[in-house]
Amino acid sequence: MTLRSAARSLRARKRAFDDSVKAGAWWVGWFGMGLLALVGLLWLIPHSAWDGTLGLRAERLPVYTMAAMLLASLVGWLYVNKGEDRIKKQLGRHVNLALFVVLPLACMAAGLLQDWLMRQTDWPQGHPFWLFVHWYPSLLVVVCAAVFLAWKAKPRKHVYLDRGLGYTLLFLPYALLFAFLVLRVRLDFVGESMQETMAAMGRYALVGQLVIAYFIGGD
């Protein structure tokens, strides 16, 4: 096998792996959408009418809701991935690597080493460096989502408000999870311990999404 054929074989395997990841995310995400609809019904129906049926417990309803939201958010993640792909087409390879891999990972590392870095630099919480570390991954996700929605609402010369609205509705689980994890929006149905645990991992989850989307992107 020549070097060129080996490279082609490696690229083909990567494309197959990328496609399998996206297909898995698509199916799991839509399964989560279905679960989210069912959970919504459970919230509307009196708890006494279904508590104990098929092993369901009313006191676990917040856990069911968050699990369904996590699964359903994979649909939104795929859309963020497509928005990232559209941005990458307009920029060079090295710029893309810096924007979507190096800087997000640097922000994650700075967040993990925040106490040590603050002692070394004497930069307080409100310093521009820490504002960048905190908000860069989040803003990058928002930009990717906005690019995708703008593309779907206006693929050519005409604006299709119904398409834009439809994709926005599909984005809602992801957007709500984003607000919960990153913006620290309080959700009354979520317990305090779950709120703190998931909020602590929010920014790092976004970094993981951006990096994974970079390496499996390129539709």
C-alpha cells in the first residue's frame, strides 16, 4: 500500500467515523425530543395519576426532565456543528484551529488553574483576562448557532420565517440547557445539588462540544 492510498484510506475511515457520530447524535437527540414531550405530559397530568406506573416516581420527575433535555440537546449540538462548519469555510485552516481548538482548550485550562493563575498574576475576577476565559467558549457557541439559524432562515435571497422559527423551536432544549449550565439561570424544578453540579461542568462541556465539532465537521 502506497503512502497516498494509506492517506486516502485513513480519510475514508475518519469520514465514516464522523458520519457514525453524527448519525448517533441525530437518533439520540430525536429520541430525547420524544422523551421531552412525554415528560411535559407528566408535568401536566396530576402526579397521583401516574406515580408508581411502569416504575415511574413523581419525586424523580426533575431527573427525568433533565435527562430528556440532555438527550434532546444533541439536536441543537448538531446545528451548532453545522454553523461552525459554515464559519470554517470562510477562514483558513490555522485560524480555525486557533478559534475552535486552541483558544477553547486554553480557556478550559485557565479555568481549571484559576486559583494558581490568580496568585501568580494578581488579576482579580473582573480582569479582562478572566472575562475572556469565562465568555469566549460561550460566545463562540452562540455565534455558531446564530450562523446556522440565519442560514436556514435565509438560505438564498429570500427570508423564510417559518423555517427559522421551526429550527429555533428545535434549538430550545439546547438553548435552555445552555442558559442553565453557562448563564446560571435558575430552574425551579431542579434541586440545589443538581444545579451546582451541572453548573460547575457547564463551561467545560461547551469546550468539549466545540473541539469535537471541529474534528468531526466539514460537511
